[in-house]
Amino acid sequence: MTNSLDLEHLRTLIAIAECGGFGKAAAVRHISQPALSQHVRLLERGLKRKLFERDGRTMRFTREGERVLAEARRIIEVHDASLRRLEAERAPTIVVGSTEHSAEQILPEMIRALQAAFPLCATRFEIGRSTQLTESVAKGTVDFAFILDPTGRSAGHLVGSLPLVWYSARGWTPPEGTLPLIAFEEPCGIRERALSVLAADDRHVEVAAQSTTLEGVLAGVRAGLGVALLPSAGGRPTGLSVRSDLPEAGTTQLRMVTRRGLPEEVEQAALTAGVEFFAQRPHLQLVTAARGA
């Protein structure tokens, strides 16, 4: 059995009880539902007991889960009372979302900008697909997120544009006839762009493999299963080559979407960090209007 209990995991357990379910508890805790489920799994693993059981379409506390919940409430009550007596406030947390494509390049800039602007705030990051992040922002579980928008129709602040580049494994030769495409699972705007660009070029194409993650798409390309269309913020994925023999696919917009009620100073600091990322990289298309967006 574990020698210690994570306070955040105990807060998650209490939120599930008070909200009546995992989904609402995740929104209240400002975390994704998979992250909330992970909290529960870690508690169950550490305590070596099952805390929930299925009851039709819902989950309910087991008898052991009720015991742990009671202890969780006692622990959190004592902990928070101690903080109040010591006049110590919990630092607010800013939750930032980013797609896998832009996380490696943009998030370091974001960390520096937020730490400089809000030194007393903690920062947590959610990495996911644009569609998932947009939903999280709408629900209020993510404060703001950088998403890819190849259609140019999404809401939010326009930060910049990233070129869309075709990649294949090094030395890969396309087969005769149908061109195999490696893509993200639907819905995906870049997948739609790839299919439409190839169709307009009179190329026969089929989706040979698909994945929910960038690593999955890259693994398929490196394995020689086909080509992929991906945004580029500079550099080249390891083991891949740029395909100059495929039609130009244009760019995808990078937008920042924010939750309702986000403080203006947080929104402006994040937007400035995003714009400055592009300003420092002249090979990318800079949207200067974003500074005043």
C-alpha cells in the first residue's frame, strides 16, 4: 500500500462525489476527463483497492471507495484549514492547450512569457488535437489553446501561418497508381486539405494508415507506409524527407482560442508570446495584425 496520498487526487475523488460523475468533475477540476480517470487509477493502484464499479451506464463508489472518500474529505479539510491559519493562498493555475505540432516550438516561449507576466501563477499544459482543445476551451477546462485551422474559419485570435509540407521516409519511392496517405483520424482539417489537393492534381489516393497522435502519423511515415501532410515550424522530423514532387498545399493558420471570462491581461500576454514566436522566425509567415487582435 502507498505511503502517501496525493492531495490533488483526493480533491478529484471529492469532486466526483459532489458532481455526481466523472464528466462534470473534470470540468470543475479544470482537467480533461482522461486526466481525471488517471487520478482515480493512481489512487486505486496505490491503495490496492477498487474505488468505483459500474452501475448500468454510470460509475458508483464501491464500499471501499466510500471509506477512502470519507478519509479524503478529512485530509483535505485539515490541509485547507492549516493553509487558512497560515494565511497561505493556493497559487492560481493557468491551463494552456497546444497541438502536438506546435507544442515543442511554442510552449517554451509561452512558459517564459507567463512566468514573467504572472510570477505567482502555476502553469499546466494540455497537449491534444485542435478539435479536442477547442471543446476543452468551450467547456472552460482549458484557459486558452493554440490550434491549427487550415480552413481559416475558426474563431479566436489569428497568430500566424505555418506552411504545410509533404513528408515521406528517406529513400521512399511512391508506388505506381494509388498514392498511400498517412493521416490523422477524422475530423481533421489537414487530412481534408491533403485529400482535396491531391484530388485537384488528378492523383488517386487512399488513406493507408491513420492515427489520433502526431507520433502515430510519423511512425507510419517512417515505416514507409506512405506520405503525410504536416505543418512545419522549422526543422524536419527525424528520418523523413520533404517531397517536392507533390502539389503545393498552402498553409494552415495558427489561432489562439480563449475561454469565456479569461482575464484580459492573461489573454494579451499569451497572444504576445505567440506573435513574438513568429516575429523571431522570419522564414514563417508573420501575421502582424495579431498584435492588435
